[in-house]
Amino acid sequence: MAACALPEPAPEALERGPGLLATCTDGERTVVFTAPAPHFTLRDGESIHPQLRPSFRAEWTGVLAVLQAGRYTIAGEAEIEIDGAPASGAIDLAAGPHGIRVRFDRASGDARLQLTWESEHFRREPIPAKAFSRPARPANVGIARTRRLDEGRRLVEDLNCMACHAGAPPSLRGRPGPDLAHVGTRVKADWLARWLADPRAWRPTATMPALLDDAERGHVSAWLATLRDPKDRAVEGPTDKFRATLGRELMQTVGCNACHSGADALRSLGSKYDAARLAQFLRAPLAVDPSGRMPDMMLGAEEAQLIAEALASETVPDAAPPGDAAAGRTIAVSRGCLNCHAVAGEASTLAAPRWERLRAGRGCLSGRPSVRYALTPPQRDAIGALLASPDAAASPVHAFRRTVETFRCTACHELDGALPQGLAELPPPLSDAGNKLRASWIEAVLAKKKRVRPWMGLRMPHFGEGNVAHLPAAFAAAAGAAHGEGALIVAPPVERVREGIRLVGKGDGALSCIGCHDFKGHPSTGTRGPDMTEMAARMRPEWFERWMREPGRLQPGTSMPYYWSGKSEPETKATIDALWALLCAGREMPLPEGMGAADTILLVKDEPVTVRCMMPGSSSRSIAVGFPGYLSICFDAEACRLRYAWKGDFLDMAGVWAGRGGTPARLLGEKIWTAPDAFPFGSRPKFRGYRLGSDRVPVFEYEVDGVAVSERIAPSHQGLVREFETAEELRFEGKPVPRKFSVTVKLEGR
């Protein structure tokens, strides 16, 4: 089957808005919104929209773009109509737009809907969002009401209303303000006074209210200026135009400008920070602002300093009004400042009404509020509408879209066909990520700073674990993918590893995957792709098969080649299965043919390899033994003890052989067993040497309590067999030790 790229929809579809019109009701409320696609996965108790109870009826209407005429099968756990007729079985569709209607009834329990299609042009796949469209201005009054509720939700979360008003629905996530513990050290006193006067004059998108008069502002800024870090030792150094230019270029490279443009452009930050303190903030922004709106870009010290010098080079003169710090503390504690901002040892005394007592037109939502959020009348109405119609259930699909909007993910990532603009290099698309990635991998990226493309200048930000903890499951929910990890990763037998490793190398008949993909940390020599040893932990197997078959269809313009021209379906399937089996070996994969650094790599082929060298986690007098089958051991000759075993390739001797040596060899695999921290029997061991048997398996010889002992260690189908033989009878803990005995060590994956 030839590869078939999925280009943008036909011109007729482009005249419409993206996605479908969704009309959903739980019998009491109805919400109307635009959905990229009719895909979702819900747990019991979750809903498709937070305004609806878990039991609902949903209908999606719009247009499906068909790019090639053919016989199509469109399927999903719903009633599906194409051009007004039921889409049951295979149907003939001409190229062009076709009306589509999808109906779904949700009762209790888990629920999942994912529309798929297939034809003679391509295998079965989820229908991508860019294949759907709808009227650009739907004639439906319900969509305006839903948009008003969503705007109210955005405002309530951004303004952090729940910080003062207890009892808000758990589906609402507030935005805490920066920690003020050391604000007097971090920012300039003159700037504090100006910020308190009118936050939006400084930054048009600021959410902090203006609630102080001139005298109060002077007192509070005077108190904040006393909140200093006694351990601060930052020293402001000289700056120059050249370094500032480098800093601005670096901002473009790492992606700062993707978010900081327009109303959020970074202007005159020298009035707020000196370069040294701004660099400190850039290194660890989440320690100050836990909301994640300013994420950790994982900058090095010099990178942060360059950017700080560029930003701090612009200033606006300010003058702080005089004030009394003690009075300022009293005002801050009583007026609610500490409901949003943390200050160690301080707590707010403001008593605000509970959430359920809030009403439109009152308090902050009145025409003359005491706390001035600069809300427009439509914005106040939107918040009032949400108060009058509280959320009914958690909605992971809605939360996914809201989080993507909040953290501006689409400023860098493609999603549902919309491409970011102004970037020199594009990171991986988010479209189909819920079908592609395992939840554990998404969690590792978002919460543990795992990165798969470290060579990119553009940085993947770290938003803080608590701010994105819901996203790993929400990716699958938004894509209609099955919850969980997909198929388990099963360690392949040695025969499958050998078959797969031949395919990824550069030998005759191989696919030469290592020509583009990194391997065990070794950079590829061509266009760099993600490390092959992490792919099974990253991807769901069903997506991997789709990608291998037609990479250009999933990601037009990819450099991933199409391999299957002239190959039969059984041959294609067998090759893809062999590759997946190899990827399941993870870091235990052996190095393929053609891999670099061959002059320092020790590999094991048909017989054991024994080498004396420094080993990690063992003494300088160690002996490493690699067995055929990608199993190796470390024996500590100084302590006469087996230390550990690992799977994968044998050793990289670069540290041992380079220069004067003195650095342990590097394991080319993962440890699967570590010996207990005790000698097997007796005491006072003394190493005498080792000899190689006819099968090249070493036999270690040492003394225990003056008695000669030999130990042979060899692999078995269960793990390792250790065979001991003593020259004389030994006693251990008062009991005789047999002259000959063996011990089997069971190893993971054997």
C-alpha cells in the first residue's frame, strides 16, 4: 500500500471554521460548543463538559472533507450519518465535502468515542481534526451562552476568585500570585509602588486588582521592601550592548518570544529588576510564581544572565512614595493580599463571603467595586452567568483544552491543524499525541523534566508538576484513546533482539535507523531523531505501527522515509513487529552494526569476554564478564564477591583506556540484579586469580579462611548459576559447607 499524505482540507472546507458544532444536554442544561473532533474518553462520574452531569446526549454536526474518492468505512460507538444516510459498512464517497452527523448517548460508567475511517487508500485510523469543519458563524444562540460561561470560567480562574471565596467547585483551578517572601530583595522598591498603583498600566494582561489609595500604597510598598533574603549574595556586574544583543537572540532561540509578544511583550524590566536578581528568577521561576504562567525554561547560569542583561537594559524612572512598613503589613494582612500571595509567617485576616453566596452585580461584580479588577460589563456578566450555573461534573476533555490555552501550548506546538508562526524550528505536534504517547511518558516530560530532543534550541518549558498533573490522562481523554499505557512492554527473547538489531543498523538489507536516530545517548550522524532505546517507553504500539507504515500521512513533511515499496504485506508486518520487539528491549539493546565509537566499545559475540578493569559500584580490582545473549556480570576481585549483573551490550572502555585511565568503564545496558551486601560464606577472602574453561567461562579462585575456593558463574534460562568447590571442608556459622554446591540467582527478564 503506497503512502498517502493527508494534506489540508479542500477549499470548500477551508471557507468554514475548524471542527464540528457539538450540542449536548443532560436533560436540564444544554451546552453548544465547537469541538475539534467527536473524540473523548471518560471515567465514571466525568462529563463531556463541566456544565453537564455525567449522563448526557451529544450530537456533532458539520462537514467531513474527503480528499480522494473511494470506498470508506467510518466507525465508532455512536450513530453516524454521512450526507443524511446511516454510515453502516463500507460506503462510496466522492472527493470533496460531505455532511456528517454523530449522535451519542452516555449513561453511567466509563465511556469512549473515537471515530475512525479507512479506505483502499489508507489503513484504519482516527479521523484527524483537520478533516472536520463547520459553518464559521453557526446560527445557534446556545453557542453564545456556552462561550459566555467559558469566559466566566477563564476569568474566575485567572483572577483566582476562589482564593478569597471558599467553597468553589473543584473543577475550577485558581491562579496563585507570586510568593512575596523575599520580594524586597528580588525587585526594586520604586517599581513596587508603581505596580500597586495600577498593575495594568505596567502589563496590560495583569490580573492583580488595584485596591489601595496613594497613602496605603506607600505603606504596603514600604513593608514589601523589608521582605528580604538574608542569604542573598547576588552582585550586579557590568553589562554591554553586545551581551544584551546575545541575550535577545537567545530569547528568540529558546522560545521566550513565542509567549512574550503583543500585550505580553517584556518592556522596561530594568525598572523592576537588576540583571543579577532577574537571572536568579529566570533560573527558578516556579519558586517565586507557582502558577506556572512563567515556566522554568531550564536555562543555564550564563543563558539566564545574558537574557537578564538584555531585559534589564530598559528602564522607566520611578519614585516610591514614603510609607510606614508596620502600617503596610496591617493593610496587606487585612485587605486580602495574602489570600493570593504567600509570605512566610503571615496569614490573611480577610473574611470574604463563601462561593455559594456570590451573586451577579454585587461585591467585585458591582459597578463601583472596592476591589478594582478593571472588568468590563460583559466580563462581569460572564462571571455572573457562571455563578448562576455552577459546574456539574469534572470534564477532562474541557480541562485539556483550557490548560492548552492557559499555558499557550499552541504558541509552539501544532494542534488540530493550526500551525504556530514565527518559529525557526517546530517541536513535535500535539495532534494525535493522546493516541501516540503513553501517559507515563507524558508525565515524565511534564512533571520530571524528561526531554527527548535535547539538541533543539527551542526549549520545552517546565510548568510545575501540580499545574499539569491532570494532563497525562487528559491527552488520552481528548483523543478518545484508551486510558492507561497501551500494550505492556515485554522483554523480547535474544533471538528477536538479534533480528531487530540487524534491521536498525547499517549493514546489508538493514533500514539504517541509526543514521538519523540517537542510540543509547550516542548522537546520530545525520538529521537527529529521538533515541531509539526510549521509543517503547514513549509510544503506544498501535501508533508506532501506523507511523512505520505511513509516516508522511501522520506528519506531512517528515524526514522519516517510507520503506515498503515493493514489499508484501506479510513482509511489512513481520519487519514492523521485529522492530517493535527490539524497541521493547529499551536500554538493554546491543549496539547495532555501524554505530560510532567502535574503538572503545567492547562487544560480545559468540563466546564470553572477560576483562579486568575499574567498574562502577565496585572496587578498582574488578573483573567484568560478558556472555552471549546480552547478559554480563561484575566480579569484585578485592572482596571476592559477585557485585551485580546487567542486560544489554557489554562495556564502553573510553574512561579506562583514554589518557592515564583511572575512570571506570561504562555499562552499555541496565542493571537487573545487585548482590546482597554480604559475603556468601566464611570470612577473610583473598583473591588468587581466575582461569578460563574450555567454553571461555571464567572460574574465579580465592581463599576463604585459608581454604581454597573456586567459583564458576554462568548464565542459565533462569538467570545465573554459581558453582562453588572447596579444597577442604569449611564451616560457616558453625555448620559445615558442602565441598561442592551451586546457587541459582534469578534475574528479572530471564
